[in-house]
Amino acid sequence: MKKITNSFSLISSAVILLLTFSCASTKANVNSDNPLESKQDLMQLNKKNFFFAHKGISSLYPENTMSAFKEAARLGCKGIELDIHETYDGVLVISHDESTDKKAYGFGDFKDCTFAEIQKMKIKKNTQNLTKPEHIPSLEEYCQWVKDTNIITNIEIKSYELYYTDIEKKAVKLIKKYGLEDRVVISSGNPFSLWLIRNYSKKVKIGYIDKGNIVGAIPMCAQLGVNAYHTGENVSQKTIDLCHENGLEVNAFTYGGKEVWERLFKMGVDTITTDFYYSLD
């Protein structure tokens, strides 16, 4: 079995020293605002603002699948957010959860499955938009497709309860292979992962996901060379301003719709990640 280590045991002493700063953290909050009312409404907002489609167009297609990603491109979305894990034989695959059981007709965690086994699995969820069974894509399959688009990709490394010891190195290697260093943000809530990525590439952008468990997160980001700060829709004006003062872009995740988006952009948020980036054809 591939060696899996608790992520917090690997955080270097240099990173730990940065945690002595103090700064208020922010958390996401569920909002029930309605999504956009028309395709024209969507396109008007998209012209002047930047959205990441969370797990692709996950409201219309199975999340983190090529169908969901291609639909985001078709709708003119500028960014896609996705999550990666590593298989038993070392292949990076795209899935929100660490277990195949939550995604497809599989068994156990990705770390215990070979890529060949995963390729045989079919996505459980079906929608009226899905004309054929979907599969769990590899990060390489995604990179092969996205390199021919103008899309910016936010890749989240799921290095929390499980830590894949070489996932950062493999992700950067694929990004370099397909010439995507200037069109990718690699994000994590684990400072050690971000530290590793910055050492593997000085060019690729990195983003810190604030889960509210690190005191002094914004000054820490500045010290680590982080480019983006990922927070929730209840982010304060003070936090946004502090991020900008430290050279950080602010990306807010929200379940809300147009009213929440407009409020956040007015406050100075740079990008928004949402499940509801879609139009009603």
C-alpha cells in the first residue's frame, strides 16, 4: 500500500513559526439565493467578473467529470475548480472525495485502488444532460484537454486527513508537461503542501484555503509566497483589504447567487467559486 502520512506531522518548523501571527479568519456560509435568471444575465456578469465553476458545471452534470468541465467551457466560464487524489499505483485522479464509494460503483479509497480499476468504474449520478456513462478522469486527461482552451484551473490538493507523499511533485510535473504553469492555481489548506509546490515551481500560482484553523493565515501566506486567499461569502471588508495589502488575490466560495456575487465583487473580491455558474437555455 502507498504510504499515507498525517499531513500535520510533515509541516516543517519554518512553516510552524509563521503561525504565531494573529489575524481573524473567515468561514463560508450557505445561502439560498436563486441562481441567474437567464443566459444573458450570466454573460453580462461574466464580461466584467471572474468565476471558477466549482467541480465544473456540477449543477447540470456529475461533478468533476469531463462533461462538467466541457460544459463550463461551452458556457464561457473563465475558470474551473477541481480536486485531486492519488491512486495506489501513483496516478493523480480528479474527485472531490477520497473514496470511490461516494462517486462511483467502486470500493474504498483511491489510495487503495489502481488506476485500471478506477477506469472501469461508472459514475452513479445521472442527469438529463448526460447521454452516456461518465468515468473518473485523471489529471493528465484534464490537462490534455484544457491546454487547448483559455481556462484558468484551480486545482485543490486534498491533503488534510490523508496526505499523499508525492502528490505536489506529480501535479507540478503534469502542469509543466502541458505548458500550464501560467494558467493554473494549486490550492490547499495545508501550508506544507503550498511550501512544497513553491519549491517545485516559482511560476505556478498557489492558493491558501482558509478553514479557520490557523491563526495569522494572511501574514503566513505572504511569507510562503502564496498568490491567492480562498475564503467564504461572509468574508469581511477588513480581511479583503488586508489580503490586498499583502499582495493576495481574494477568491470567495459561495452557494449564493447573483445578489451575493454582486455584493462580493463590490467589496473587492477578485474571483468567485460557485456551483451555480450556468445559464437557463
